[in-house]
Amino acid sequence: MRGLINKVVSRSLSVAGKWQQQQLRRLNVHEYQGAELMGKHGINVPKGVAVSSIEEVRKAIQEVFPNQSEIVVKSQILAGGRGLGTFKSGLQGGVHIVKSEKVEEIAGKMLGQVLVTKQTGPQGKVVSKVYLCEKLSLTNEMYFAIMLDRQTAGPLIIACKKGGTSIEDLAEKFPDLIIKVPIDVFEGITDEDAAKVVDGLAPKSADKKDCIEQVKKLYKLFCDSDCTLLEINPIAETADNKLVAADAKLNFDDNAAFRQKELFALRDPTQEDPREVAAAKADLNYIGLDGEIGCMVNGAGLAMATMDIIKLHGGTPANFLDVGGNASEGQVVEAFKILTSDDKVKAILVNIFGGIMKCDVIASGIVNAAKQVNMHLIPLLFSLVDILLHLRI
């Protein structure tokens, strides 16, 4: 739900008209990709390599981990909770620490299999790659994140001296452990800011100056890469007194795609809802939900209100689909193709605000969609008289 709210709120801030086609879908990358990016910015990360086949697993063990007795095997999907997840094949856990001779066996049980976590929903996600990492001796686990904060109108660094578990649970049970340090977006991070963050992490043995430098490098990565979220859970101390990013979750602002071409080339559409991928190609905003009533609207505020009305009267919305304020007939047709591709959709509600969208375009699009898509068994409900007139119903 948090992801839905973020997408919808960002959408509602856009200006009506052609600029409304600009989307904020926030690129998400895999852990191994985030770790590689961190490494390039001088941040301490475990040695690791991503593999997609048993042959690559064997090669990695020989070339990257020739002297490792144990290796961490991490399934790579764009969802959290992997460690506590369950494969549909029956294998428990998407993260395993195993003897080197067992890596091939465990990786083989992950690759090509569907992993279900608390964030994937019951359908789960297919594991196409696994991330092989060196096993570090972690002596202390903490939590670190940088996000964009509306209240302070800039980046906000969050630190907690307890990590490796749900930050939401920690915030609920131990709110005093959560340290928040707002950063002046114009001044940038100062040594004083970084020191406050390190105090919040409360490392036990790592050198404080080194930790401050790591925090500053993480902030630089956040800004240079146009991140909307940088989360490390856990950020940890090792036996040799180093601060290491033992995890990597990064999201990036799609508005920066024009200057972050290398980053956006990392997008993995196989991990995304195919309907959302199709919608993005058609410059539409689509978010799949679990209900039975499809929604086609224009404007995020109207979309949220429409879904609320459906829920108020005992229905359940099947999606959030915003055609914006400058949609073409072709986009409307694509919108209906996406809506009807969901087997759960039993009816479609079209709720268009004529003030920012020409209703005759919507009406013509519906007519053309009816010629291309089998909609005779799906009831359609239109909320504007304008549309009824254009359809001559």
C-alpha cells in the first residue's frame, strides 16, 4: 500500500495537460546492482557476483570464491522479506548461508523458481538470478536509510542501532531508537550531520571518522544518482572493525532517466507487473489491485476518490488507471486492453473529469476499444453525461 500511495501522491502533484504524462514510477533495482553501484562510490560492500545458471555458479566459485568455506546465496527479486520467504517448490527461505560444496545445489533450487514473500503477494516472483556473496563475520547489525521527506523538503537520513529486522516493527516498539537527521539540500551533508547519524547507529568498534566518511559517501551516492530511497538493512560492523553495507535497496526517480541512462538500463521488466509495463509504454499510470471493478479515470485525486466510493458501496477496485489530461484515442484503447486483461475484472467504471480531458476523445476511444477488445460480457458504467452524449446512448 505504501508503494501505491507514493505513486499516486507523486501523480497528483503533476500539472494538468501534456505534462501529466510524465510518470514517477521510481525505478527499483536488484540488490546485486545496488551493491555494485555502492562499491563504485567507495562504500564498503561484501565481495559478490550475480549468476543466472548452474554453469555460472561453478565458474564463480572457482574464480571469485576459491578459498571460501562458506558462501551466502541470495535470491534476487524486486521485493523484500526474501530471507523469510518460501518457494512454491517448498524450499524455505530465499537467503541461505551454505558450505561451498552446497552452493550449486541451493542455487539450483532457487533459479527459475517462484519465491513468495510478504511483499510479493501469493503469486510470488520468479528468481532469475542469485547473488553469491562472501560470508562476513558481522559483530553488530544496524539500520540506515536516506529518503525524501516532504516535511523538511529535502533528504532525510534515518539511523537505528538495531538492524536486520523490520524497521516498522522497531519504530513501533522502540521509537526512541530511531534517529532522523534532515539534510539541507542546498548546503549538503556536513560533518556534524554525519556525526549525528553515526551516533544514531552507535557502532561498537568501527572507527567513528571512517563511519562518518561512509555516511557522506552514501549521501553523495543518493544525490548523484537521483535516488528516492537508499536503504541498508543491515548496515553492519565486521570483525575487522569496518562498517559494511550488507544489504542494498535503491530506488531512483524516473524524472531523472534522461541523465541516468546507465542506471535506467538496469530496469528488469520481468520483475514488474506486465500490465504496469504495458501501461508505461503507452504513457499511462496503472497500478494493479485485488478487486473486481476496473477503474479508468483522469487525475490521481479523482482516482483515489473513485476507489474510495467503490469501497464505500461494498465493491473492491481492481486497479488504479489514470489516463491523464492529454490522452489520445489510442491510449484509451490500450487502457481498455489492460483493464480487460485482468481476469478478475467483472465491471469497468469510467470516471472522467471533462475539465482537463476531452470527453469526445474518451468516447471515441471506448468505441474503438469495443471493436478490438471483447467487452460484451463486461458491464461499463460512465460517470459523465458528456460521454453518454458522444456515444449517443
